[in-house]
Amino acid sequence: MIAKKSTSQKVEAEDRPLTSSAPVPFGKSKASVSLDALRGAAALLVLADHCRHFFFVEYHDLGSKLYFLPYLVTVLGHQAVVIFFVLSGFLVGGSALRSVQQDRWSWKRYLTHRFVRLWLVLIPALLACMAWDSLGSYLHSHAVQPTALLQHIPGVAPAQPLAQRIDLHPRSDGATFFGNVFFVQTILVPTFGTNEALWSLANEFWYYILFPLGLLAIRSRYSPLMRVLYALAFLGVCLFVGKSIVFSFPLWILGAVLIYLPAPRTSFALRASATVVYAVATMLALQLARTRMLLSDYILAILTTAYIWLLLGAKERSSGKTGEKLARGTARFSYTLYLTHMPLMIFLAGLTVSNTRWFPNSVTVGLALAFCAAALLYAWIFACFTEFKAEEAKQWAERIFVGNSRI
């Protein structure tokens, strides 16, 4: 999954995109707003996907095509994660490229920023997951199989009948907790508790490690011995994380490639047209995903890279209108929303869903929307104590662990 923060924030140099040379600062441009909108939309798609899956019957059980479009939009959670990967490659991978090219690379600074950024939300989210799961188990309310997600998620079993319960104990012990803290879920341990969404965070973290290792291995500035050592470390990490994570690594790399593609100035009409085409293409990629998941991911990642490239051509100054503020605000806590929504939604499903999931009608759809609103409010409050404090936490950690280090 998943660098996940608002591009409007005043960020340190390593997290600033590299492609903007326009007079308008990137953080105040419409391009920045567009990327925030894309990130926020991806987070909402993940929430909608899980809400639909936990609460509503499958489309083929409806016996009607009335809900075709809502069901189509709410099965794009995996595609949203691919979007997150490309965005992360653009922001984090691009900044790493610049640091290496300008001989300013520091492992201490890079890892300090990455760990602070990830752990600041992850560790409290794991504790919150433990609390929701414990409360759900106490109330005997988990009627939803926690691993009953879409079959395309790596390591997740096919959906089970809702009446089938699961023993969460093997997924909630200390080893699993700390395995998720150190990003080895899906590698050495399962995802923690009911929070299956954590699978993509393992991918994200190891991409943070693989990318600079690969860069430094081909950097001519270093001695042959150092380059060989970096290459061996790269191969070692690949062997450790396994083919599922490695085969999806190019999705992340595509975002970093954007620094070599200066974006032309694009008109609003062109960007709007591209948005429509991209939305349709994303849904078509979903159809291919049913039989060729990895190929579908690659195609979507290429399309996403091209789409971001066009969005980066929006060099006008942002207007600060309501729509832009909404995009900024949603993107600002998208990482927190991703990490916190699933245990809460499963808890609510356990309280309200019986052995058969709901058929959509005005009452059930209204209740599901209320639950989604609750998840958004919960994530925003959570972010007030975590994600919104990221910059201060990074500065504090850098003073303690980095200083003037060039290591």
C-alpha cells in the first residue's frame, strides 16, 4: 500500500515530487489537489469494497441488474491498492532517486522517516484492532469470517458462509502482533486479527527497502565491492519476501519513473476526459482480473502512471474551493482510514448481520452508509492523534537518531 499523506502538507525535501518546475509551488497547484483527490478516492473505494462485502449478498444472488453499477464500483478495492502503490512509488521512490542522484543519500534519515511515518499509525491501529476483536469475541458477535475477503488478496482463503466463525487466537498472539509491526505479515506470520488490509503494508515496506538497494547497486559512484554487496542484499530481500511481493514491485517502480517524464501543461478539458477514460479502463481491468490478476495489475499500473502524468500538467494555482478542500482533507487521513476501518466494520457486521447478508434496499443501504460514515469519523479522530502529527514526529526522531549523519 500503500506513502499516504496529503500533498498539500509542508513536507521535507525527500517527500516532494520532482517533476514540477512551474512558478506555482507544487503543494499549492491543482496537480497536487488532483493527486490528493486520487488518493482519497482510492481510500474510499477500499472502504466501499469491504462494506459491500461484509454486509451485502453477492451480485449473482440478487436476481436483478438494478444494482449493477453500485456493485461494480464497490468491487474495486484491490485496484485501489494498485493506485496506492503507484502513488507511493512517485512520492517515496521519486524522492529516493533524487537523493541518490544528488549524492545526499542517508540510510539513517530515510529509514527514520519511513519507520516513523508507518509506525505512528500502525502500532495504535494494531492495538485498536485487538480491542475491537476482543470486544467482538466477548459479545460473541463475529458472524463474519474475517478471512472472507475477495479471493484475489494474497494468502486469503475463498469466502466462507457468514455463519462460520473463526478462532482469532492464532492470528492475535504476540508473535503475530510483532510480526505485523515489523512488516512480515504474509511472509512469516498472518495479518493481525481481523485486519486483513495489512497485507499491502508488507508489500509497501519492502518496496521501500528494495528500491534504494537496487538504486545503490547500479550507482557508479560506489566501489564495485559496495555495489556487489547492495546487489546481494537486494537479491536476499527478494528471496525473503517471496514471489508475490516481488512480482508486484514493478507496479511501485512505475510511479518513480514519472520523474523522468516532465509533464506538459494540460487543460482542464483534457484532464476531465482522461479521468473518464481512466475510470472506464479501471473497471475493464477488473474484468481481466478475474482470470489474469497480475496482468490486470500491470495494465492498471501503466494506465495509472499515464493518468498521473497528465494530472501533473495541472500547473495552475489551486483555488481552495470546497471540492479541493474535501480532496485535501480525505487524502490527509487516507493512511489511517486504510489501517483502521476493517476491524470496526467487521465488529459492526457481527452485531447486525445474521447468517445471511443483506439484500440492498433503502433501509440496509442507509444503515451501511451510516456505518461507512462512522468509519470515516473514527479514522479522522484516530488521525488527530497519529497521522496528523507525522511531521512533528519525524522532526523529533531526526533530531535524536539522525542529526547530521550521511550514513
